Amino acid sequence: MDIKEIKAKIAKAVDDARSVKPLAPSITNTVTVNLVANAQLAVGGSAAMVYLPDEGECVAEIGGAVYLNMGTLFPIYEETIPRTAKKLASLKKNWVLDPVGLGIGSLRTKLVLAMKDFPPTIVRGNASEIIALAKLWNIADFSSSKGPVGVDSVDSVKSAEKAACALARFINGAVAVSGKEDLVTDGKTIVYSAGGSAYMEQITGAGCSLGGVCAVYAAVTDPFTAALTATQIYNFAGKNAEKKCTGSGSFQVCFLDELNKASAQDVAENPFTAVEA
């Protein structure tokens, strides 16, 4: 896929989301639910936050794509998440997995391990989470990783490149790795997207809301284009919000404004490089 084609697909995804206003329901963590919903709305999508098992199956049917975030798990999620993932698989719908804090606690590990049989079409996480997921699903051995520490990454985005490509090929979809320079791959093409802001590390939910926005775009385009479009609009909006804010609090407000104002051309032209995997 050449750069011109990639840019055209990104621009179309931005316009289509704003035209269609797709419903992209989320089962996400309680710390970030507000920012996830507001970011989805800002890019043109429609949000619905659920956590009960029957509601998860319901939104799998009515949503254009669904976002499952493994953050603040409640006991009921032991039923909700597998039922929702199975329903999405049976419907052959796009859905996004964010394996937040993978490696912390037995329930999180159990739920994510079971998803190997009902895999997502997009995985979004930091470098350590992506490497940990590839290890857990026994896709490849990445012994150099130190593993996640809480929800923070101790691995570089570059070091997760091999794991991301292996995961993308396994799920026949796309993987987005967040960091100082973000990586998106479908296992055949690797894209590095530039921009963003250091303030993203000073607010709660930048990564989680990115997963929700991936789901918005996944409702109107293929997984690779969806993950890349979400990453591009985040890097464009973050870069511009930093110029206008006075600190981390005002950054969040400016960031949502910039997501809302970004044009299809703005997003497509945000700097990125693409190479064969």
C-alpha cells in the first residue's frame, strides 16, 4: 500500500465517521469512561457505555464496532467480556481490545487468554502490553521484554514491532502501539505516526480513549485504516492542543476541541512513515 493510498483511506474514514455517526459501544474502565465517550463524540461517533452481560451481547448486535477495555475489572466482567467477545465473533464484527495492565492479577490474565479463541480485529496498547499479549497467546517468544509495570510501559515502541506484526497477522487485523512515536501495523505494512504531546501522559485516559476512537473508525472502514486514522487524529490533535493549553487540565479541553475540529486533510497529512513489515 503506497502513501497516497493510505492518506486517501484515512481521509475517507474521517469523513465517513462524521457522516454516518456510527454507534461504537464500550465496555471500558471506570477511570476513563468520560474521556472515552467524549472523544468518540468529538470525532463524529456515538457512544454507549455498558457493563452487564446481556447489555454486552445487545450492543454487539446493534453497534457498528465495539471496544473492550481490560482496565478496572469488576467480578461481573468475568461473564460480560467472554459473552460479548463470543457474540462479536459470531457476528463477524470489528472490535477493539485494549489489554490494559496485562499481567496484573489472575482474572485479567484468564479473560485475555480466553480471547485467543475469539480474537479482536484491532488491538491497542502500550509496548509492554502488546509484547505481553503476544507471549500470553504463545504467538512468539519475546524474552527481552520486562513486562508491564501497572498500566505503564517499560518497553520501547520499536521493541514491540515484532510482537505487533505477529499479533496483527494472527488476528488478521491491526495492532496499534502507543508511545512517543506510535506504531500501527497489519502485519504487512508498518506505519510510524508522529505528533502528540507529553501532556498525554499527564491526563487519565489518553490511551483508553484512543481505543474507543479506533472503534468509531472500525465501524466505517477496515481495521488497519481504522487504527491508523485514530492514531493520526490523536497525534494531530495532541500536537495542536499543546500549543493552546496552559497545563494538563486545559490540555484535555483543548484536545477534545482539536479532535472535533480536525479535517480529513489534517488527519491524512499528519506526518507518518510507512515500510514493509
